Amino acid sequence: MSIDKKRWIVLLLHIIILQAIQFPYFISVLAGPLNETRNWPVVTLMLVFTVAIWCYSPAMIICSKISEKIGERKLLMAVGTLYAGSIVVSAFVKSAAAFIAFGGVFAGFGMMGLMMAQLSSIGKYFPDKRGLAMGLYFGPGIALFSFLMIPVAKCINLTSVTTTIIGMGIIFGIVIVGVSFFTKDPPKGYIPEKWEEEGNPVESLLAGPEYNWIEMIKTPAFYMLFVALLGLQVGGYSMTGNVSLMAQSALGVSDTQGAFFSM
């Protein structure tokens, strides 16, 4: 099978991995039971999500450097182990601060590192269909993930929040490391055959003006994009991390019913 066809299989594998790298997003479902069983304030527990998002920049910078040396596949396995292990450890800690450290900082760093490796791989495999590939990764990928909220909430009711978190860490680790084993790093300088035949050289990616960061912050477009991205990120992430708790508070629904609103 040619690389032009294999890359679609790799994309599918990355979508599967995406379902397992969203632990901080589950905090809206986990916060209530953790408050009831361990008496940790819900407001404090929500810092897991906040801290995880703050790990975005350092994780991207550090993991991108590591990826250049060992490749995306090995990075997925290494960071996936850190991510899954941090989740399991977070189930046994005795304080909210320690839970935030393992569930937010370490798991958040792992989550962002995994996403960086995936986006890097997809970008290299699909220089000709980057928009389509990213759309398929984020669109169905995020939609499928939202359905996981319900079984997690039900698992908490059937067992306990501690057992559920341990199970999540183990299952996520198996999925990430196991599926990553079947992925393959894109060949260096890979160019799809049809794209090359149609007269779209690699140089076309660099068409248009180039700016360093000082020149960039002097352009009006930078600030327009910054404000738009800030609004989307703050509004979107605020709802994603809190919608289940909002539903439980406003409508008086259970944890399981509140998970439906996270979809």
C-alpha cells in the first residue's frame, strides 16, 4: 500500500488516540463525586482543567523539540505513558493540591504533548489536504469524545469515583500506547504523488510575506486574530469544563444526566 493511502489509516489511528487524551475535560463529571467522597471544594477541583490548559504552551514547545529528535511515534508512547500514569496516581492522592498536580499539571502536560505529536504528524502527512485532515481530526474526534462523558458518569454510580479514575488511566494508557504502536512517522520531505503532479511544490506553502515575531506584532491582523482566538478559547473552554456542573446546579439533575449536557 502506498503512503498516499496509508496516511488515511494513520489519521484514523490519531482520531482513536484523541478519544483517550481528554482527562481534564472530565473534571466537570468527576468534581461532584470527589466533593462528596473526599470533601474537596468543587471550585478548587476545577483548577485541574485550568492548569491543564495553561500547560498548552510549555508542552508544545518542549515536546516539539523532543519530537525532532525521536519522532512523533516514540513521543506518543513516552508522553502517553506519563499521561496515563499521572491519572492513575491522581486516584490515590490524599489532597486536592496533589490531585491538581497529577490530574492537571502532569496529565495536562501529557495531553498537550500528545496533541502536539498528533498535529505534527498529520500536518506532515497531509500538506495537500491539511484543512480536510485537521477537520476530520477535530470534528468527529471531539464529537465522539463527548459521548464518553455518559459511560464515565455511569461508571462512577456503579462503582466509585476512585475506581473510575484508575480505570480511565489504565484504559487510556492501553489505547494510546497500543494504537501508537501501529502508527508510523511520515517520511522526511514527504510529498503526495498527485499533489506533486498537479504542480504544487513544497515552496507553495511558503508563498506570501514572512514575518519574524517583532514584525508580526506590528500588524493589525495579529491583534484581530489574537482577540478572536482569545474569545473562542475562553468561551469554549469555559463551557466545556463547567457545563455538566452548571446543569446539575441550575436544573438539579444528577451527575449522569449532567453528562448529557457535555455532549
